[in-house]
Amino acid sequence: MGEKCRCRSSADEVDACQLVNDPELTHALQVMRTAEGMRITVGELADGLSMTRRTLERRFRDLVGTSPASEQRRLRIERACVLLTEGGLPIQAIARELGFAYANHFSTAFIATMRISPTTYRAARATALMQYFGNRAIDTPRLPHTCVRRPYRRRR
């Protein structure tokens, strides 16, 4: 359990390592990826695993390389990219589904991660789809989703 996962080229490989190294953290990641998991706090997640929040954070950081809150934020933004691309849900409904109390909190988190607003992201993806499919109706199979995560650094 003390050895750090070295196969971090994809999320699936990290999950495979965690199955071997720490089944409790694998369960935590599986819960975080569910719709309900996007709305729970790290403290509630730790309670569900019968451990303290600090223990969960320490073990999570040792194996995954980031905090549970950072991973949950990444998963939320990744899911937001899918929702923004796929459907016509309003931003407020997407924010609510992902566990944000207010749409402006969601927009702030999205901009901090993606460096683009959710509305602009949606418009850019729609334009890219129209260019890909041309003037044909977009009832053909969807393009593979790409949600590029770029680190955001605040200017000082």
C-alpha cells in the first residue's frame, strides 16, 4: 500500500493500480465518478469509507498524486464538458447537476480550469461539430469527446 502508482498515463491505468494498491481509494474514485458523488463533500466521502477526512486525503495524495477535492473538481469539469457538448441544458441546470450551489460558482471553477467560459466552450464545440459534419444534419454518431484540461495560474 505504501508504493506510489507509477502508471499514470491514463485514468484507467491509475484505477488498475489502485485496485491492487488500495481498494478503498478505488471505491472512493468510483463513488466520485457517479452523479451523486459529484455532489458530496470530501468529508461525507470519508465518512462513507469509515475513515477520517485527513486519512483519506493523505492516502489519496500518496496513490493518486492529488487531493480528493482536486480530483473531484477535475471530474466535475470533465463531466461539464460532456454536458455542454451533448445537450441543451442551461448552465444553471448543469451547475446544479454537478453539485455547485450557484451557476456563477460553476462558471468560476470552469474558467479557472479551462481558461474559457462555459458558454464560449459550448459555442466553440458547436462550431467545431458543424465544421466537421458540414451542412448535414447532426444525427450521425457523435465525435469522441475531448475536454482538454489546461492548468490555470493566477497572475501576481
